[in-house]
Amino acid sequence: MGTGVIALTSAHPAFYGLIGPFLARREIVAEVGGPLYDEDGKTWFAVVEDGRAAGVCAVMPGGIAVYQSDYVRPEARGRGVYRALCAARAAAFPGRARAVCTLASLPAYLAGGFREVRAKGRFTVVERNAIPGAVPVMPPGPSTPVLAPGDPLAAARHAFAGLGAIGEDERIDVINEIRLALREHSPMRREPVDCVLWVPQEQVRANDYNPNVVAPAEMRLLTLSIMQDGFTQPIVGWPDGEGFEVVDGFHRNRVGREAAALRKRVRGRLPLAVINADRTAKEDRMAATIRHNRARGVHTVDGMSAVVLDLARRNHSDEWIARELGMEPDEVLRLKQVSAMAEMFADHEFSEAWEAC
């Protein structure tokens, strides 16, 4: 595809291939003072050279249109790309408009009929009245050589081609967002493992109710397993407003933090699958932790007794506790007895004692 200006919105199949590489880029934020982002109703313009956007700008239509999201790749500057973008946007939206522009873009806005209104920190607010007699003329949309809509795999590869230019830490965050977006379209989105995110370790914290104990020898084996084979299972967590609380994977969480070589290898992050939103009540999380543990770990009696006590205090019946924790009813009763809490037996009917003859 030759050089030219095209217009498109996020509904177009070529959108993420052309505009995606500009969104939330750290170097762009540092240069223009904020991220480029998309939102409903926004129209984008791009100068496309050899199937790649050399520069972009956008507008939010309205009674007073808002011109925004201006950026030209450094290697494409000085060749009239920004001038072409501004002309195409003005031709498509010639009515009243305003913008918050940088010092570098201010001359182009003034040349386009805008006037300075006020300073806003390092930026300048500018406005323009409608261009007299102008009839809106929208540039064409992208043609199929930019992207093949019938080949979603090729489209994805095209969209992701720019990821290699992003720094590692930011790239991980961007890929996390891509995984979350993909999950919205997955038939398996109800399964937490369908979307594993690499979360900074400081955002993951242990829970305060896990009764599972791993002996030192098994802990060393777990460390060796993860060091040699990698993380083959994610940590399971739930969002608590400040990060994520571990539901399953307490010891994998420890290994990821405490093994220095592993911590370096995974860039200080932990693989996390987020539990379904309808299972985030504490009793649900406690039950999930026990179910995960019982198939492979050893629980201390005191720890299990404390969990049963907590669930009973939350007004759950013995039948509920047994069902949710995968126990037999007599196990629940014995664990209640261990707690030595008389109130736990207030609703339990005891048989009459034997009388001595």
C-alpha cells in the first residue's frame, strides 16, 4: 500500500494492526505527556507507508470536536506526515474544535486556524471556529493490503509485530492486557486457567487461613521442580482491591519470591489465574483453598480445625462444610471437637449417657 491518509475506528479489522502500536507506549507518554488511547466514537487518521502507520491523530466528534492523540514516529518526521494528518482531520471535521497541544504541535494548530486560549501546565489549550463554507470530506478507510480481515491469525501477527520494540516490563503489562481482551472472546473464559497473567510479586500476598504444610524436603523438591521445569501451574488468587490474595499456590508463591535465580528469571513476577468473580466471599475462598490442598498436601489438625471453626461461625451447617471441603460428616465433628469450643456443639444432639447399675 502506498503512502496516504486513511480514516478508521476501532470497529475496523485493520485498527489494531495500525493504531495498536501507538496505544499506551511508554516513550510516547514521556514525549507528549500522556498516553494515546481509544474510546467509543473516536475517529482516527493515519498516514500509512508500506502497510505501517507512520503517524496518527484522532478526533472525538461533538458540538465542539476534540482534536487529540497526535503522534508521528521519530523516523517519519520532517517529511510532511503531520501536515497531511492535520489537513485530513480538518477536512473531515471542519466544525468548531478545541485541543490541548504540546509546544511542538502548537505551530501546526495555529496554522490550521486555531487560537491560543490559555496555558495548561506544559500544554496550550487552543480553539477554532467552524471553517466557513467547508463541507466534511472523510478520507478512505484502510484497504485490504493493510490487513487481511479473513485471516484472524495473520491479523494478530500483524498487530503484535510491534511488541518487540517495547521494553520488557511494559511488554509484559501490554501482553497481560491482550490476554484479558482475548479472554472476552474465549469460549473457555469461565475457566480461570484460560487467562494466566504475570503479576508483580508485590501485588500478590498469602492468605491467613491456609492449613497446608509442606515439609522442608518437599519444599526443596518443589523449588527444584520449578527451577528445572518452570511454572507449570499458576497461582490462583482473587483481587482484594490492593492486589491479589492467594487462594491456591501458597508454596509456589514462596518459591517465586525466595529463590533468587528464579525471581530474576521471571522478572520479579508470578503467574496468576484469577478466581471467578462469583467465588470471592471468604468462605468460598477458604473452601477453594482446602479443595485444592486435599488432593496433594497434608493439613495440620489445628489448622483444619480453625478453618472448620471459622466456617461454622459464619453459620454454615456441618453438611455444607463437609460438602464444600470434601469431608465426611464425622471428620467435621471431630475437628469441631478439637477446637474445644462449647458453642460449636450448641445445636448438636447428644445421646443419653449410660447409667451404672
